[in-house]
Amino acid sequence: MDKIQTSKRRNFLKTTLALGATAFINPLQTMASLPEKADEFTISVGPYLQTSFGNEMSILWLTNKVAAGWVEFGDSPDKLNQKAYGKAELGLKAANSKLNCVTLKGLIPGKTYYYRIYSKEIKDFQPYKLTYGNTINTETESFINTDIAKKEVSFLMLNDIHDRPKSIPLLLDLDKEKKNDFVFFNGDIFDYQTDEQQIIDHMLKPCVDAFAKKTPFIYVRGNHETRGKFAREFPQYFKHVGYDAFSVGPVRFVILDTGEDKEDAHPVYAGIVDFDQYRIEQAEWFKNEINSKAFKKAPFRIVLMHIPPRFSGDAHGPKHCTELFEPLLNQGKVDLVLSGHTHTYKVHQPNEDLNKYPLIIGGGPRDGTRTLTKITANANEIKVSMLDDLGKEVGSYTAKRK
């Protein structure tokens, strides 16, 4: 990214940060202002699904007051005959919290499950007496437990929404088929992390309304998710945030957490970040991953990282990503890298002297620059189609099996 592009991007971010606090009306706050609603125990948002594709599914939701929560589920909407609670720690079931995460384990590959979430308000918690309030629940929902041995996988990528929640349903509606195994959010869905309500209003609620009750999503953290006073609490609202690897169908997926784009010593970080060491740690892990049996035997290998390993300017973070990760991407013969960050959508072809992998960068966040990227893969090929926010294809790529 040249100096003019960098300057435009910085000016955009300054404007966005100034507007971010007033750009959206919070419907929950509006409801809370009504006297008759002030003491009502409600589900703030949810349920929403997360998974790591090991025949398990995590169901998350938030209530407006502390409670005890559980999930009732089964293989028929009329027979929810199993019950699961949040992970027990040292003999204690998860409780006395607004945030709930219940993981259903031992699921059958390819099977449809039906579920309903429940929460019982905890009105008073004394050492030897716990007083419950009302119990609330949602309607019955369903999901398909992904069979990781399936022959074809289909997913979507969104990136660089920057606190524009209306962009989420708008972009998702461009996918007419709506037959995806999961959705990737590839970073910078927010400008910076302020509080829980921002996470609810600007991401979780749009996702729940659009798809997340039935289809899981996976979060790839961007540099803007590392900023703000709530950045350290942010990961707890998702099953997993950070680097990871998993297999679905013919694809081995690798997530790299690229951290910040400035040097750790930059004054804005006030001496409380260490992204250089974090990226070095990931590079060591990635070395082992590209030599793993799962990685080598997969027909295709796709890497998701918010800051592209190339073509993202000369700031310290992008340069460090190039230095650490590009040799490994080339050595591992990665078939596709998906990124965001630059706000300029582009399909970069493989280059035998530099990036030997194709690199697709999604756009955003303004009207006319937003993109939805759809990827399908079978044992023979990966097909990528990137649409702008009017539904026009602005990028495509096909990778054949080597």
C-alpha cells in the first residue's frame, strides 16, 4: 500500500472512530429506559454457534442478569431428551454469569440436532442459600453437525466491517444459495473494543438474526480487535480467538493471528503489548503444522490471516508478517491465503519469486468497497468468487489440485 493509500486509510479510521460512538442506536438501551422493562430478566443475544469441527458444537448466549444456564437437545424437535451445562471447573457447573457457553460433545457426523437454551436468573447468591428468579428459554433451533470427511466444503468470508453492523446482513444476503458449512470473520469487525454492548449490537445480534443460530462462525482477530479497554475481555465471547488449525472435507485450515500493524513500542500501545513475540511463537507453531500429517495429506491448504503476508504496506506489523510467515507459506505449498486489512479488494496471483501462493484480500468497509467472498472446495479444486456490495463479481480464482 503506497503513502497516499495509507494516508486515506488513516483519515478514514479517524473519521470512523469519531462517529463510532453515535452512529448506531442501541435498542436494548432504549428498552431499558422504559420503567416496566427495567427489572425484566431477558436473553440479551443468542444463541450463536461456534465449533472446532471435532464432532462438537458450542452454543453461546448472553443474559442481561447473572443466571444459571443449560441446553436441552435431541435428534427431534419434539424430543429434546438430553441436557448439557457449561464446562464444570473443579466440580462447579458454570453459573452466576451473564455469558453462557455450553459445548455439546460426541455428536454424530452429518446429523441434524435440535436444541433450546434455558437460563434461570440468580437473584441472590449467599454462601448457604441461592435464590432463583424466573426461568426463560428460546424457541427450538437446529444445526447440522459437520461431517469432516465430507467431499465438499463451502464457506463465506467477511472482513473489515468496522462497526457497521448493517453491512453483515447486507453482504450475507448476496449469497443466494445459503448452503455454507460456516462463516469466517477475518478481522476488524470493530474499530476498537469498548464494552460488551458493542459486541452484542455491532456483531452478535446481526449474526444471530442472519444465520448464527443454525450455522457456526469462526473469528479471525484483526488488529483493531486488539485495541481499546475491552480488548482483553473480547475473546471470552467466542469459543476460540487466536491461531489454530483444523480440517474440514478436503481442506486443512490454518488461522494466524497477525496482531497489530505498528511496532510494540509505539506510544499508542502504552507499553502493554508484545505482538512481536506472539508472532514469533506462531511461526514456530506453524513450522510444526506444515510438517504435520494432517497438513501434508490434505488435498488443499487454506490460510486465513487478517494482515496479508504481502501487499499491505511498510509498517512494522505487515513487514514482520512477511518475514516470519511468507517463507513458511511457500515451504508448506499453501494453496490459498485469505486476508483483509488494506480496505482494497484484490486477487494477487502466485509469483514464483515472492508469494508462491495466491493471495485474496477482501475490501471494506465503505459502500462500494465492501465484499463478500465465497469459497467452495472439493478434492479436485478450490473456487473463489468475491462480490462487491451490489452483488457484482470483482474477483475470482480457481486452484487445481497439485
